[in-house]
Amino acid sequence: MNTASICTIGDEILIGQIVDTNSSHIARELESIGVKVRYMTSIGDVRENILSELGRCLDETDIVIVTGGLGPTKDDITKDALLQLSGSSGYRESKQQMAHVERILTARGIPMLDTNRAQALVPDKCTVLENKLGTAPGMAFHGLGRKGTSALYSLPGVPFEAEGLLPSVIDDIRAHFSLEKITHRTIVTFGIPESTLAKRIEAWEDALPSNIKLAYLPNPTIGVRLRLSQNGGDADFEPYVQQLRSLIGDAIYGEGDDTLQKVIGDKLRAAGKTLSLAESCTGGHLSQLITSVSGCSDYYKGSVTSYANEVKTGVLGVPSEIIAEHGAVSEECVREMAKGVMKLMGTDYSAATSGIAGPLGATPGKPVGTAWLAAARRNADGSVDVATECVHFASSRAINIERFASHALDLLRKQI
Amino acid sequence: MNTASICTIGDEILIGQIVDTNSSHIARELESIGVKVRYMTSIGDVRENILSELGRCLDETDIVIVTGGLGPTKDDITKDALLQLSGSSGYRESKQQMAHVERILTARGIPMLDTNRAQALVPDKCTVLENKLGTAPGMAFHGLGRKGTSALYSLPGVPFEAEGLLPSVIDDIRAHFSLEKITHRTIVTFGIPESTLAKRIEAWEDALPSNIKLAYLPNPTIGVRLRLSQNGGDADFEPYVQQLRSLIGDAIYGEGDDTLQKVIGDKLRAAGKTLSLAESCTGGHLSQLITSVSGCSDYYKGSVTSYANEVKTGVLGVPSEIIAEHGAVSEECVREMAKGVMKLMGTDYSAATSGIAGPLGATPGKPVGTAWLAAARRNADGSVDVATECVHFASSRAINIERFASHALDLLRKQI
């Protein structure tokens, strides 16, 4: 099995200004093609440290992926270290990269500076990996390390640029290393905690053939993904997935990279139905999730964030007596919010949220982390069905908002 | 200056299941007391790797902070490695820790198991740091490494437990090392790219006294933060900040941890004014940013996400001729959206967005990444001023949306 190391370069990581999310993303991709990550390291923009750390990585692992240390205001210490490590004799100008830097700067109306021009210079032994999303190129080097067979990939530190380059890196790894074939199938669940899920499918998991492995991939907004893997074979996972369906039921909402918002969108588009949203405590996050899916204008009409009660009554038409009697965080209020936005925007479905994200806003009997959620469906006869749910979480404001929104999407999914 | 390394132990990090946020948090605390983090590493639950990596860290840095590898279901490989590294002769039972484990399990109604009992056993050379939030203790070791003066702190991997133990670690570091004093001041800018900013303040930066350092901390949504630091002194940064103000002008919007949404909120609250939003391409993200600030209900009334044109006309009152003539992505349309939501919700200020986040939706003359932004202000005489701006970005859908929203906030900030 090929081994890898991931190295992040940048003082901003060592002073804790930035959380390194690149390494985790890269590790997931490497794992999915059967490359084992032995370690990750983060070091500063110091030439001698970069040289010794990358030297160690190249000696100890087959594949080294480096992110960071390439921005226009950096001293290009990283590129200089790569020049030396790769035994390049000097820099060459990458015409392709230069044209790309010019194009990007022109589009942004930024004048070309010497520091930008320097970004098109690369060590002569590297292969340039085109970075479509920024000015610093990706670089691939081969034949390095103690064994003379290790590869090094250098990517910019900006997460979406590193992410954008990753498919080229994976392609290059596939071309240069003989990887064992791994097949996967992933089903996605929501609403059952990981430990409960593990208990429920324990006997089934124990009975899996030895060449099929199960991995739990929990994510607070997506849910728990269950990934079946087989090394070196061509497994038919279908029977196992059917067994899981009978054990877990409708907590399973999709496969692979599915998210609640994508599955909801697919269902609505297929049925030719429309959606609107009314948000209070989620403050726009629910709408953001729905609109994170490209093409959502096929089914999504819009939303009202009714933070103030006068917007709940004035724009959404929630009767003021309901708020006076039950409060804004109540089953009665979210029910009216969902019906109100459905009427206002003339949609077939709607969802609504009202709760206390915290840290301020708790009232007697309604602690921080409480939210009421609703999902409404207009039936063929014109009547409206509203499902409601009350949830409690005990996290930070941001995490509470994320969880309220995910649970509202799950409630909506079950209504469609 | 004392140096440190941070080591995270756990297979779940190396397969990318978990993003390591502990290291960043620990690094910030260390930096604030003047300890320099030289590197961070993440390794798996393998005894020989733990021994060699922690050995290296202890030889090369004064302070080593380890997180992870201590849970009740782990094989306690980490604790065994610490026993060996610290030259302990065996385990001793910590009475304090045992009482604590019992208390926690009783409170949760969980029976005491051998694995829990084992958590109260610690290498005899360690000082126990009480973990009030979980069952695995923090541990401090002294007199280690090549120089015989290095310290190692072991913390549980669960982020809130590690965070809870950090003050005890910092106290212990202060007690055992003589730390140099370090002072900082950070100003926050938006709207000038890092490279242009660097060029504009180059001469000023070159003229800074040698004991004052400048760091660029760019962030796509916050902007570029400029941090001045001085080691060992008690600098008056004010004259330098004044010089920066005259060089950069109103691109400076705050200090320290300020964000656009926080600064906007502070200004609105101080003035007793209110805000509403009308979003199209940002799909709720702008509202989410405003509501990410706790206490925003003091000034924020709500928003309309008008994804469909019929919501722009029907709810926000944008004249349909405007959309027919100029399109929804136009200066005329965002202007009407901003005025419409201001009227609908009766607010003093409003902002609006309409653009093409992509990858679908481009039209001739309006490529993906184009957006029109507006920020409206109601004057004392009842008249309304609207500022507009057209922006272009060439990123992924998610990043385009983030940038549209940040630029809309910046436009709004300048209107207030």
C-alpha cells in the first residue's frame, strides 16, 4: 500500500489564525483511492525547516502533498526550497501560467505587479498543474526521496484553490503509482445518532464477509454516512444495502455525496413542485442551504427571514394573538409561518423555523438551543398539512443554527 | 523565546474524518503568551510512531502539547508511550481522578467498567491536571528531552475537554518557564487585495523600527488583517496605526476580531437604527452573516430572499418593467429591491444583491460571477439614498456567494 504525508506551510497556521482544513480534505481523497496517510505536519515559512521537513517526508513516504507558502506577498521560500529539493537547475517561466495570471488579474481589474509575474516562474523540473481558480500554480515533482521514486505535489494554501487542484493530483498519482483497486458504496442517513445506529446494525456488521469493510462517517449537517468498501475486488454491494434499508428504514435519504438539500431539490424538480421558506432563528441559513444547490431556481421561489415579530405578523400574516399567547418560539407560530410563506409565494411546500440560537434570548421553559420546526405540504384538494417538531441542542450559536436547519430540512424531506 | 510543538494523535484525523481544531486553539493561546510554535503534527494510534514523534518534539522544542489517544475505548497506547518517555517506573492510581471518574459516570447513569477504572491510572512521574468535563485526565511531565528541561502536556482529544484544560496548562507553563512579554495590535481592512495593500504600505513597512513586526492575515470574508507585534516591550502602536489610516483610508473598518457584520451591528445599535435585506444570488447568506452576531435582534428586522422574479415584483414591489427592460441582474433591479424591502419592513437601512453565482445562469454580457449590490439609507427628510456596485468573481458557486455577501456588507458599512 502506498503511503503519503501531508505538509502545510504557513506561519498563519502556527499562530492559530487559520484552522487547516486542507489536510483533512486531501486525506479523505487519498484514503478513497487506497493511499495511507502516515502523518500530517504544519511548519512555518522558514527555509531550513521546509527543506528538512519535506526531505523527511520524501524519505519516509511515497507521496508528499504540500499546501501553502505560495501567495504573492510571500517570499517564495517554499518555491525556492522545492527548486533545491527537486534538483532543478533554475526557474523557467510557464507561459500557460503567465497567460492565466494575466487573465485573472484583468478580470478582477487588478494591475499586474512583479510579485504576480513571479508566480509564473516554476522550478524547471516541475510539471505545472493548472490552477483555474487563482494565480499560484500547482506543481508536480517525481523521482525524489531516498528511494528515488517519491512524488511531491505543491498546492496553494487557499482552500478552494487546493480543492480545485486535487483532481489533477489524484490523476497524476494514478498515472505514476500502481494503486490497488478499491470499490465503495456509501449510503447517507439522518436523524439517528452514531452510537444508536452502531447498536442497531451491530449483528449485521459482524456478519459481513471479511473482505467487506464498513466505515462510519458522521457529519453534523449531512448525518451519518455508512461506507462499504472492498479492496481489490468488484463487489456487488446491493444485497448489503437492501439489508441496511430494512434495518434503518427512512433515516436513509440518499447515497454517495447526497445532502438533504440536494435530495429535496431532486424530488421537487421531478414532481414539478415549488418551495418557499420562513426563517426566524436560522436567520437565512436554511435558504442558504437550499440555494447552495446549483439550478435550485427550478423549484425554489424564495424566503422571508422574519427576525422581528412585526415581520412575522406583517409580512407572513401570523396572527398577533398567536405570538401574544404562545410566544414566537412555539408550535403554533411556526405552523402559521409555514402556511403564511406558502400563501405569500404561492408554493406547494414550505418550511419554517423559530427558536433560540443563543447565547442570549432564553425565556422560562425555553432554554437556549430550543427550536420549533415546521414543514407544510399543499394537497391536491387545496388543503394544507403541516408537520412540526421541537428540537433541543446545547451548543454554540453557530452550531445550534446549523442543527436547527438540518433538522428542518429532514422534516421537509419527509413531507415531500 | 521558548518554543513549542503540538502533536495530535488519532487515526480519525489521518483518514480525514475529523478536522483538527485543537491545534489551532492551542497555538493561539501559546502565541498570546509569547511561546513560538515551531510545528504541529498529526500521527496515528501506533506506539512506535508516537514514541519517535514525541521524542523528536521533546528534543527540538521546550514545550510539547499532545492531544488525543486517551479515550476509554482506545488501547491506551499514548499513555504507555508517555510512561516510557517520561522514565516513569510504573502507573499509580490518582485518587482525585478516580473520584472524578466515579462522579461523572454516576451522574450519567453509566456503570463503572475496567476501561473507566484504567483512566485513573497515570505514569508515576506525571502531575494530574483535573479534567472537569470528561473522564480522561490531563497530564504534565517535566525535565524531559535532550536538554532535560522540556515539558510535555497530554490532553484528551475531545475539543471542549482540551479547551477546558488549557488554562491549567498555561498556568503550568508560566510557573515553569520565564516568558518574554509580547504585545499586538491588529487593524482590519476590506476591499483592497493583499498584493495592492502590500505595495501601498511598502515604504511605511520598511521604515518600521526593527522591534516592530507587521503580519498580513488575509481572509476572503473578513478582509486583510494587519497585525503589529512587539516582543519584550510595551509599544505604543497608536502612531503606526494613525499612519496606516492615512495610507489606507476607509478600507480600515475595525480592529482585533472585528468583522463587517459586527461593525455594522455596533454602528446601527449605537445610532438606534434598523436594517432589512433583500437577497437574490446570495440566497440567504447575507442574512445569515448579519444574524451570526448574537443580539442582532436589536437592529435587524429581517429579509426577503427573492429567488423567483415574481417574488421580486410581488413581495418586494420591483416594477416588472424594470426586470423586463434591464433584467434581474441589473443596477435598476437591486436599487428597487433595496428600496422595496426597506418599505416592506420599515427600516432605516437596507442592502440588496442580484447576480449569477454559477455554474448555471450566465446570459450574454453577464457572465457567471457577476453581481449587482445595493445599500440604501433613509435620510432625516424621508428621502432615500442608494449606493450601488457591480462586482465580478471567477470562483466556485459557494465562494462567489461568500464574496458577493462580503462586498454587499462592505457597501452597507460605508452607507452607515
